[in-house]
Amino acid sequence: MEILGVGASEFVFILILALIILGPKDMQKAGKAIGKWLRNFITSDSWKVMRQTSSELRHLPNRLMREANEELSDVRKIGKELKDTADLVNGAPQSPGKILSNYKPMPINPPSLTLSGKVEPPSTPDAKANESDPKIDA
């Protein structure tokens, strides 16, 4: 058992020296004073900050390894995407599954631009059949 780097045998030696120097009556007063000081110190905010900092320092290597592993997996994903893109550009053969997974069908009637630059919604064949020409009706 070590407290602040002091082992059991060293602690006993310090107690014997304190008993010889202070005597039995003063030893009791010194023990009470040390106990009050320790209680005040342990309940203080500075002790809580020290404990929190110590905990963060103990867990720092694990947290850094976890973050590095996440970044490495992100880099691997990006590298794989770049390789796939380079293969597509260079015309390297791919499996049909890869080609079909990248396939996005085109819309049947894409929106068209008017001369004013506004986008008009696509028209369906049924809508054109139901529309009447104002010139014909008049």
C-alpha cells in the first residue's frame, strides 16, 4: 500500500518519529489538525479538479487510439472510393454488382428550362392529351 509514494514501512517510521518528537498529548492535537486539513482538502473544488484531470490523463491514450482508428477507417473509405473512381475513369473492368449499385435512372420527363430561365415541371403524356388548344376552341 502506497500513499503519495510512501510505503507501509516508511509510514510506520514517520509515526514513530512523530510520537518521539511531539509526545502523546501533542500527537493527538496534531492528528486532529491533520484530519481537519485533509477533510477540507478532499471536499474542496481543487481536489475535484485534480481527480477529474487525473482521470482524463489515464483515459487519454484509449481515447486517442479510438479517434485515430476512426480517422483511419475514414481514410480507408475515401481511398477505396478514389480507387473505384480511378478504375471507372481508366476503364478497368468491374463486377456487374458494382456497376448496378452506382446506377441512377434518369427521370422520364426531365424539367425543361424556358427562355426566361425558369424551370417548368415535367409534363406527363396524359396532361398533354387533356389540355385543349385555345386556338382550336375559339
